[in-house]
Amino acid sequence: MNKPNYLYGIIGLLTGLIVGYIGTNYINQTNRPAATAGDTAATSTALPPDHPQTGATGATGDSSGAASAPPEMMSSGSGSQSGASDAVKWTMPARWKAGPPKQMRAATYLIPAAPGDSEEAECAVFMNIGGGVQANIDRWVGQFEKTGGPPIQKLEAINGLSVTTVDVSGTFKGGGQMMGQSSGPKASYRLLGAIAQAPEGEVFFKLTGPAKTIAAAQGEFQAMLKSIKRL
């Protein structure tokens, strides 16, 4: 075999091998079964673009990826006979009415006017308004002038909680407009206040209104304080 024929033989052999490889690969690709959806899901670790994140904790979520609801302060504004903050719970007197929700309040109660009084009283319940016990007692007392005597302040234990109470009467000169009442000084008014100290924070009960109406509600106010319990 001369040299040119030898080269032509090698070239022909390589060409045959290449053509055979290409043909075999084409046949294998054509006869391969299509992947099923289950196979794709089992082997793929990528999530669709619109899939929620999993295993991540967001600012308002938990480890499952579900958004957690913000903590809400319960009140008796729904008309139930009980109320609660995030620290303690209590029972609203049956004769009182639950007022509409107000900002910064755990509850608002309305007390019917007693005979001889033209205005109802209001009991506001606050949670963690700051300032401490004595500073708030002094602030409440400072909302009165022409008092008939010094305020009566007591400290007692109720169901394991320290509760400071205050009783002051005279001309109520301020502290915010009460529901359905005009602002300005009001003679013959009275305030019964209580501050319950719980580890989670302080709860403030402030009953204000005409003196006769407050006197008629005093026993109910004391019963409500006796019902205070930690959650």
C-alpha cells in the first residue's frame, strides 16, 4: 500500500467512527422516555419564582414562614362582663356598660348617673402609661382643686398583686374631656383610682364623675379591684 492510499484509509476509518457515534447518540436521545412531573419535583431543589420563602424568619414571621399576628390588647369593648390587659384580668360590674375602644386604653366603662346627677361617670383602664405609681397618683390628685380634705391613699395586696388606691374629691379642673361631657372645672366631683403592679407592667384604673354617681359605684369599683388576677 502506497502512502496516499494509507492516509485515505485512516481518514475513511475516522469518518466512519464519527458518523457512527453521531448516529448512535441521536438514536438514544430519540428513544429516551420523557421525564414526568413527579420526577422533576423529586430531583429539583429550585422553587418557582412566586413560591413563598420557606424556613426563613421575617420581621413579623416565624420559622415556618407564616406571618404572625401582632399581639392585641383585649378589652371589654365587645360587651363582655370581663376585661384584660396583657398583664392582668378583671371582671366588669354588671351594671356598668363597656364603652367604645379608645387609643392607649385597655378598656372604657360608663356608669349611669345617680339620682341628682346630670352626668354619667367614666372608668378608664390604662396599661403601662409610664411615670410610676406615686407620680400618677400625684397627677390625678393635681387634677382637683378646692378639695374637701386631703386625698385618701392606701396600699393593699389583692390576689398577690400590690394595688395602690386613691380617693379624692372637690372641683375637677382637667385631665381630658370625658365622654359626652363638657370640658372645664366641675364642682362636686370625685375620683377613685387604683394602680395594680404586675411583673409585666402597671395597670391603671381611674373612675371619675359626679360625687353622687361615684358614691353609688364605689362598692362596684372595689369589687372589680378584688377580681384582679394575673393572667
